[in-house]
Amino acid sequence: MSVKKIVLAYSGGLDTSVILKWLANEYGCPIIAYCADIGQKEDWDAVRAKGLATGGEKVIVSDLREEFVRDYIFPAFRANAIYEGSYLLGTSLARPLIAKEQVRLAALEGADAVSHGATGKGNDQVRFELSYMALNPKLGIIAPWRIWDLNSRQKLVAFAKEHDIPVPVTKKNPYSSDENLLHISFEGGILEDPWNEPDEDMFKLTVSPEKAPDKATYVEIDFEQGTPLAIDGERLSPVALMTRLNTLGGANGIGRLDMVENRFVGMKSRGVYETPGGTILRAAHRDLETITLDREVLGIRDSLVPRYSQLIYNGFWFSPEMRLLQRTMDDAQATVNGIVRLKLYKGNCVPVGRKSSNSLYSESFATFEEDEVYNQADATGFIRLNALRLRIQAHQRMK
């Protein structure tokens, strides 16, 4: 492939640092190292300096935090997105945003190709490249892991040492991790054996439930049309709200997940996740829907959640089917307004109160006490009509 300029999705870690130098050597053209700030704890000055020292013509850090929460996390949580019943899609949601900004920078900088550090075994290569193609199919795509011969961590380290690139991965910290405002993930090292329990010192965002406070923490979250707006009555920006929930969840040992998931490319993969704020947010939102959504609307919406979540996981954020589903999910949220109170205690997040001006719950209908609004005798005909097909089948069997 002949290219004039490349924009590389760059993190400053081992893989993308080696890729930066390799691209410069292989293609002999200017390389722009692009970093997406989506809430990971990073010394951006050090990342800039390393990118320039490793061969980047320019290092660009884009602050995408507010957009990430507002336009990716919140829409997904309005839909209660969850993959395979457990994973809250922290990495999956970030990739289309990173790719979108990368495509924008390519146009701005006059680049004709983009590159990423995802391996040929993972999901991220699909998420990045589907996004590139959906947004600008004219861009060349360079995926070094699929074309070079540096096909192991040992070879990467050797290449890095040969070119004086600092190597951040050690035996003490052997994990591959991804961090943003929604979560942090861990893969590799001892986690490759699904029987091994994660080391406690691996976790960064949460205390262990055993070490969480002995006294429960209560928190109230306000929602408007399914979007969280305030915590304990204080209206917050999207980033401030997620940061507050992460702090509350982390302090109470909430949001740890250890699972073996099915990658889109076909293999199973073991990952460990910390999603403290997201775990609280989903529990609160789901609970508010119990009093604000019609039963049939809730049932249809819930039937779409697995498909919606799979589209995110598989990288189809910018697809027409995703746009259709997002509109459907958001339409269902028109009445999801109110406040949920939750009890946080030693890894548990339990809704204990909810109220809404759009509540469909009626104490006068639901009460066990005497009432004048529900004739219990009406249930006889209701039951007999619903049992009609069962009775017909039973008669047939009895013949």
C-alpha cells in the first residue's frame, strides 16, 4: 500500500509505540499519533513526548470525555445495554468514538490512511475498521498485527529495546488493560487460565467488597427521559456525574465482573472488568422503568436489548440497524422520568425507593386492603378465557 500520511490511534503503550516506529520505518511517510482522552488516567505530557521521540510527526490528544458519556454511554444505558447478561460494554462503546475522531483528524491533516493497534485475534480490529469504512471508505487501513512478523509479546519487546522504546509491561503488571470513564478491563497474564482467581492488587477502581465500609451508602439519581441528570439533587455534567458514580461505586466494592465471553471473531476470551458507576447507573435506570414503562412496551424493548448490545459489541455502532434501534430505545424513554434511591453496601447495589410523576403504579389498585376500584370476581372470566386453548388441548388428550 502506498500512502502519503497516516493517522495512528496511539496510546503510548508497548503495542502502539512499536507500531508507530514500525509504520515510520515501513512506509517512510509522516505519522500522526492520535490519542483519545476518554477518561483514562494518563500523563498526557509524557505520552506526547514519547510519541514524538518514537517517530511521530505530531501528537494530537483529543478530549472526548464529554462526548463519550453524553453520546455513547448514556444512549446505551437508556437501552439497558448488556452483552451476554454481564458485560456493560465499556471497551465496545469507546471504539466507535475513537475511530470517528480519527477519521475527522485524517481529513483535517490531509492523511490518506489510518492505523490501529488491535490484534488479529480481537474484537477491536472489527470495531475500528467497520467504523472507518462506515465514515470514510476511501481511507486506507493499516492493521500491523495482521501483516508484520512481530507476532508475539517477546518480539515486540525485542523490537522496542532495539529502537530504544521504553517497555511498560513487566512481570508484576502483565495484563493488557483498557480504561475509560465507564470501566477498566484486564486480560492476559494469569487471567488466560479461567481457573485462576485475579490478584487483588490488580484492581484499580474498586476496593474489595470485604474491605468496603461496614455502613451502607445511600444515593439518589434523577432521570429525565432515561438520561441521568443529577445525584442527590445536584445537577451535574455527564462527565462529573459518571465520575461521582465511579467514586461511590468504587468505595463500596461495586462493579467487579469476571467472565468468559464470546468474541465476534469466534473464540472465547476471559476478561475481568471494573464498572462501578455503570453498575449503579444501570440498576437505577432499570428500576425506574418498572414504574414508568407500560408492560408491553417494556417487554418489546427488553426483547431488543440482546440484539442492540450485540451490535455494539460487534462494532456496528454506525450501521443503519443501530440507528433504527437507538430511535426505538429512545422513543420508549419519553416517560422514564423520576428519582431512584439506591443502597450501596459491600459490592451490592440495591434500589430501595423510586418515584415519578409518570408512575403507572397505583396503590389503590395494588393494595391488599379493601378497595373500590377492582372487582376481584372479574378475574374468573379472565382466567377462563386465557385457559381456553389449554382446556381444548386437555380434552383432546382425554379422548
